[in-house]
Amino acid sequence: MSILEAVFLGLVQGLTEFLPVSSSGHLAIFEHLLHIDPGDLSFEVIVHVGTLLAVVIYFRQRLLAMGRSLLVRKSDHSPLATDRMTVLFLIIGSVPAALVGLFLKTTVENIFASPLVAAMLLMVTGMLLLSIRLFKTGSRPLGAANSWWVGVAQAVAILPGISRSGSTIATGMMLGITPSVAAEFSFLLSIPAVFGAALLALPEAAAAGRFGMVHVVGGIVAGIVGYWSLSVVFATIRHGRFGWFGAYCLVAGAVATLWLL
């Protein structure tokens, strides 16, 4: 892989990891169409680590607050109690993806490892995002049950073309959770999911390939662009335009499907 290809794939990963348009689907399609061969898992792991650092930096104050809430043994102070409950909800929401990652990841990837499948499932993501318009904006609290169902949506996003952020935010909004709360929970939920996936893949990636300048460049680009894309998602939610990404996914998925056929 050349440096230019690493920059391009890092750009794609950074844009699509948090925008609800499926990073795995876009990477699979672009690698196929442009005949880019990453060689092994090492590059994919590094660009995911880049976007992981982006979300950690973006939510650094929130994460520090949650950490402080765990150090205080007993407190009825409202912000501390809220932060402590958020940690519990993140644990609950992480369980489905953890189970899928440990027991079904390889099977699912072997069955659905196809750019054509990714393109077709990208259209499914589009329909899911557009369906948000059928639901009224709610103001329900997050809650344990809702956290579980958002976690199930994240687990389903192991399928290429199904957006992790899109499916989790859309599920949260359909459950009546405030859109901004659903988005924040989705991105916080990505931290243990991406970290766990990278941790599982790192030994194989280290054994299969060598980490070089293309990995460093790809990771940096993915991190910088990923940080910016987080702001874009929150801006679209504030202005009620989150569903617009659905139209993009439908068009992009349809064009890619026709091209690949």
C-alpha cells in the first residue's frame, strides 16, 4: 500500500466511522473498486485505533466525570449519580457486541465478506435512517432496557454495510430517547467495542504484518477526520437533518451494487 492509498483509506475510515454510513462497508467497497490491498489486518486495526483516540479526546471531560463518579463510594449528588448510571448502562450495552465478537465474528465475516453484500446492506442502513422520520422525537431517559437494545443494534452492525453509529443512534431515537443523548451514548458505547475488537485483532495483525509509515499516516488521518466527523453528527442532529444520511446510503449503496454487478 502506498502513502497516498493510506491517506485515502484513513480519510474514508475517519469520515465513515462516526457518520452513520458504515465504515466497514465503505472500506470494503473502495478497496475493491480501487484495487487497494491492505495486505493484512494491521492497517485496519491502526485506523480503528485512530478513530478510537478521536472519540476519547472528544468526550474526555465526560469520561473523566464518569471516572470520578466511580471513585466516590456514596453520593446522592445528581451529576455523580448520573455519571455512575451511565457507566452501568455502557456495561449493559456492551454485552451483545462482546458476545458476538467472541463467538460469531469469524463466522459472520466469512459468510458476508463481500463488497457486493456490503453495498446491499448499505441500502438497509439507508432505509433504517430514513425510517426515523416515522417516529416522534422523544425525551425518555436512557435506562437499562434501552441500553440493552441499543447494544443489540451495535452487535448487528458487525455486518458490513450496517452502520454502527447509524443503527445505534436510530435505535435510541426509535425507543424515544432524546436524540442528543442517543448520539452521545452511541459514541461512548463505541469505545469498549472498538477497543475490544482492536485488542482481539492485534495479535493476529502483529503476527501477519509489519507496522510501517503507511499505518502511522492512516491512523493519524483517521483520527483527525474522525474528530471532525463527530461534530458533524451532533450538528445534523441539532438541526433535525440526521435522516439525510439515509438518502446518501441508499444512493451510494445502489450505485455500488449496480457497479459491482
